[in-house]
Amino acid sequence: MADVYAVFGTMLTLGIAFPGLLAGAWLLFPDNVGRARIRIAGTPWRSFFFGIGATLLMALPVAILNAMPFGLAKMMSVLLVFAAFGVATMGAAAVAAELGDRLRVHSGPSLSAAGAFLRGAVALELAAVFPIVGWFLVIPGVLLAGFGAGLFGLLRWVPRPRPATIAPRAESVPSRA
């Protein structure tokens, strides 16, 4: 029975700590998270595929360093993985910020930016906890898209503003008569 309590207590602690981790990233790195949020809101699929490519490129040096028999190489491998998770955390904070702003639109003007962000972080966490769909779709999807958006934010690559589509005026359209 003690094992069940230990697992439940660990899951409860992680559930409470996750929005705090995202809020910490949002408050400590507002520029990077803001650029990642612009990227994740504007081009989510590009962020997702960039995250897949970056993960594959990151896996190569991590595997090579981890295969070396030197302790320093293995430590560098672990530091690369920690750095990747740090970037993915900034991207996940961007996803939570975007979710929070979308929730803020539906809740009224009385909700503060921090309150909306925490609601977005909790919504993201609850989506990830949902069995099967959350475990195998939401967690990997947000992790990869967040890693891609976080890298875009660190590299300062924001999407170009799209020109507004202007409908042609009636006089400028040639007639076929």
C-alpha cells in the first residue's frame, strides 16, 4: 500500500509543479517565450516538423558522446539532453501562453495575463494526463512542437507577416463583354 501512496504522491507533486515550471520559464525568459508563442500560433506545423528535425539532429551527437568511454563525454551528452528539454520547456510555456490567451477571450476581461497563463498551463497538463490520447499524442506533439518553437524563439526566427488580401475593386476587373 505504501507503493501506491508513493506513486500517487509523486504524480500529485508533478501535477502541481508543472504549471509552476512553465510559469517560471514564462517569467524568466519572456522574450524567448514570446517569440516561440508567435511561432507556435502562426506556424504550428512548421514548428512541429522543425522540432522533429532538431530532435533527430540532436540525437546524433548525444548518441556519439554517450558511446564514448570517457566520463566527460557522457556528461556532455546529458547536458545536451538537459539543454534540449530546457528549450522544449520554453516552447511548452509558449503553448500554455497561447492556450491561456485563447481561454481569456472566452472568460471575459477580468482575467489577468498571469491567471490566463496558469489556466492555459493547467489545461495543457490535463490534456497530457488524459489516457492514451494524452500520453501518445498530446505529450509527444507538444514536446516536439515546443522544441521546434523554442528553437525558433532562440534563433529569433519569427514568421513573416502575411500581406493582407485585398479584394479587387469592381472597376479594376476587366469585363468580358
